[in-house]
Amino acid sequence: MDALHLFGFRYDAVHAGFVDDLLDALSDEQIRARPHGLNSIAWLLWHGDRVEDVAVNRFVADRPQVLLAGD
């Protein structure tokens, strides 16, 4: 098993189970809420996906990130 297959295998379980179940159980308002000014569940999920994207890019393309203007 190469690194990409290992990555996919490990994170399929996380996304297919935990994340989908979490999102199904909460309302949009709950997902976007920022309790005590902390990051929302939506932001935390986005950030986790962004980190995964950076890691996979390293294995697949090994190219600089493409960011929006002003980031």
C-alpha cells in the first residue's frame, strides 16, 4: 500500500463515519455557532480538510499552494 492509499484508507473512516454523523445530528445554526467566540464546528472541519489537502498535495503534486488573492 502506498502513501496515498494509506491516507485514503485512514481518512475514509473519519469522513464516512464521524463527520457525516456529526453533520447529520446538528442543525446549520449549531454547526456555525461560535461558543464564547471560539471557532465553529464548520470552521474546524474546513481547517481539518485544508490541512489534509496540504498533506495530500505534498504526495501527489509537490507544488506550491494556490491561495486566493489577499490570503
